[in-house]
Amino acid sequence: MSQGDVTVPRGAGQSILQGVEALAADIRSRLAARSGRLMVGLAGSPGSGKSTVAALLMDAFGTDAALVPMDGFHLANEKLEILGRRNRKGAPDTFDAHGYVALLERCRAAGDVTVYAPRFVREIEESYGSAIAVPPRARIVITEGNYLLFDEEPWGELGDVLDVRYHLAVDEDLRRERLIARHIAFGKSAEDAREWALGPDEANAVRIEAASARADAVVRLSVMRTPSPLRAG
């Protein structure tokens, strides 16, 4: 499929939900054109609004959808310390990428079995196993994360596991502003938040934006300010 744009505007006074309607409509049209479960991926740089958009899509689709964020597959902080990667948590090699791909493959296979996935809790910077249920009735499985468009293994396998992959594109200054605010909201000092956002996060963002050409469609979010740092993607 050739890459296209799904424009998601938000003017003064509009809710973010109104803006996401265009994306939800695109997903509905793809679901109508197939039988079985639709696997949807939302990719984007840190602070681009992935978890915000994913949560609003869940509100739109209700029990027809399930959400499996990539963040649940962060390696534990203890393991990152052992590996010497704690100071760049969030980089591609700080995730259980093979486990993430395998779980999405199980979701794609569907059947009559509920699949359980881990959930990342930002307040403690750790994941809880088997905290998310993907029931058989879910016709849409949404996953969101930074590296859904990477081509190196095992990330590259997601091109076969996911039916459609969107890249969220936002104004870079706004994205960094939101990202810094999120780090502060979760306990970092203003100085540390800025250093992390413009250091490890920015290094990851450069690679993520370079991979955006592999998306099936680019979702352009116009002036979409997040209502709460807790829902910044």
C-alpha cells in the first residue's frame, strides 16, 4: 500500500476527540474491507501523542477494541542496571522486542482464547505482567510505540504482524515541550527533564522520524495539546 495522509486537525475550541474522528473513520473502513481481527499500529517519536490517540480510539471503539502498548515490554530496571543500559531506558535495546512481537502474533491469531499482556506504570517505571486482557471479542487490536516502523529484527517482523501502521507527525517544538512537561509530571526536575528529552529521547526521535516512510499513512496532528501529561504518548 502506498503511503498517504490522514489529516487530524484541531482548531481552537475543538476537543482532541473530534480530531481523532478522521483516524477512527480510516480504521473502520479498513476493518469493513476484511474478515477477522484488524491489527493497528501507532508509531511516533516520544511526546507525539501516541497514548493519547490510542486511548481516544479505545473510547471510540469500546469493547470492539483492545490496546496493547509497547511500553509494557520495557526491561525491568534491575535488568537494565545489570546490562549497563539504565541511563538510556527507552532505546530499542531496552525492550523485550521478541516478546512484544510474539505476543502480537498471538493476538493476531485470535481464536477463542484471551491473550494477556503487560502494562507499564510510569509512576514506578516498571511493568506489571498479565495486566491487560485481549478478549476474543475484540475485532481491533491497537498497539502504540516508538519502534513499530523499524526494519531491524525483530522490529521488522511487525510489518507482517500489523495490518496497518500509522505514523503520528506533530510540530517538533510542541512535541519536545510536551515531553519535558511529562517528565516533570513524573518526578524529574526541570533540568533533568530537559536533559533527558533533548538527550536519549531526541536520539531515539531522530531514528523514529527516519523510519516514518514505512508507515501506511501519516497522521498529521495540528496543534494538538494534550489535556494531561499522563496521556502524552
